[in-house]
Amino acid sequence: MKNANNTNEAKFGFTQSAEQLNGRLAMIGFIALIIREVVTGHGSLGFLTGL
């Protein structure tokens, strides 16, 4: 029988904490892209074509 309060189990796959971390990192990346666009004046595609 599994104990529902066992915190020693490995958490793999689509768990609540993994989805929250993924969402937070996506928001940070999106904000970073917006900041870079404001600072440089180029969007993401324009920045890549200038390399």
C-alpha cells in the first residue's frame, strides 16, 4: 500500500511541481524576449537574421 504523504518518492513526468516550474521558466523567457526587443529595437527573427 502506498502512503499518500510519502515525500521521498521520485517525481517524474507531468507532476504539478514540474508543470509549475515549466510555466514559470516560460514566463521568464517570454519577458526576456520582450526586454531584448525593447532594448535592441529588433524582434527575435530580426535579431537572428542579423547574425
